[in-house]
Amino acid sequence: MTGTLHTDRVRFSRARRLIIDDVDCTVPAGTVGALLGPNGAGKSTLLHLIAGIERADAGAAHFGNRDLAAMRRRERARVVALAEQDVQDAPGLRVAEVVALGRTPYLGAFAGPGELDRAVVRRCIEDAGLVELADREYASLSGGERQRVNIARALAQEPELLLLDEPTNHLDVRAQLTMLRLLRELAHGGLTVLAALHDLSLAAGYADHVIVLANGRVVAAGEPRTVLTPERIRLVWGVEAAVLEHPVSGRPLIAYSDVADERMPHAGPIPTGRTEA
């Protein structure tokens, strides 16, 4: 089953500070969406709200015709998976055991994994390029290796919607490209993907749809070519950039030239009108 992700006027505050402000955004079914924005824009928080880790003060996130917040936790975990930058509940566990945690929503209270579960775990370990690390302790891995384990764990949930928080963080160039290529292949197979990214060129090169957040609001959304313009990059990130055409893929390629003039408005005074994404 495939579905479109849609958030409807999602609002969230923490310690009386508004973090997410009436966010409407859409990621079409079977596509790779990139969630972009400067530090503090609300990207990770929005992913947590969609995944049900945090509860919104108002609004809702729907996947297809399902209200994600209204679903039981186990049921939601079979639909949506979130790969964060680190796994906190893995003391003493080997890589294969951490990946196998992704099968938890499918296991009974006292049931161990069956052959199907083990087959899914093996496939996800292979897809993430972790075969040689399967018996290593998770705690002994580098940041990039842990990142790949976290993504494999999320894939082991066999979700319909995959959320990723900085999936290319700590990865070298080859691993970044391999991971993003895998996400595109999964999307072509029907998975809907939304990844928070910092690298605008990676987003432009691999995402079908981009959503730009600033100050907890959507300021632009659509195809990378129409959204990631020099003017918007200057306004949101406060840097000068040229948007070129990649000589091989033909997709947008972002080339930075310098920090924008400090007198130029960016991030803070971005228009606050409600934007449909």
C-alpha cells in the first residue's frame, strides 16, 4: 500500500515557545521528500510530531486516509518508521540485534522472531551495506556506521512511510550517495520518504519534492528546481549561491559563493503568511 503524507495546520509549543506554527505540508505517495531549513527551523520536531513521538497542540498528520496520532502505537509503528541520528536503547547489542529491534511491532508479547523476521533483518542489513559489521557491537561503531544501522532498523519495520533525521550525517561521500540512491529505489517501489537534510545539493539531486521550513513555518515547497532559487537560499539561509545544472544528471547543483550581506534579511523576517506545501 502507498499513501500521501499530509500535515494539516500542525502546531506545537515547548516551554511556552512556539516551535511548529500551523504547518501544512504534503509528500506525495512513492516519492522522496526533503525537509530543509536552517538550524532551529523545526525539522526534527516536525518529524517527531508525524511519528507520534511528540503530540501536537493542534492540527493533525495523515497518511493516506489515516490519522497517525489516532492510531495505536503498535499499529502506527507498522505504518511509519523514524530513523534518528542515534539509537539510545542498544546497550551491549550487536548490529544485527539492533536492526532486529525494528521487528518489535510484529512480535507478540512473549514471542521471539520467526524465519520471516530473520529474513527481513538479513535483507535490511544487506541493503544498508552492514554485512561485515553484523556481529560488531553497536557501541563500537563510528558515527557513520551507526547511522546506517539506524536506517536499517527503521527499514526492518517494513513501513509505508519512512522518516529520516539527517540520514547522511557522519557518512562519507560514497556512503551518502549509496544511502540516497537506496532511498530513491525504495520510493520507486512504493515507499513514501521524508528526510530532514542540511545539504541542499544532495536534496536537489535526489529529492522529488522539497519543503523549506524557517521559524517553524513552511515558506516554500515543490520541485527542487522551482524552490531552491538563489533568492530563496539568500533569504532563508543567509548565503549567496548560484544554482547550476549538474553536468551528468541535469538536476540542480548548488554552488555557494559567500555569506550574504548582513544587512540582507534572512531567516528571522521571512514572511509568516500560511503557505500550502
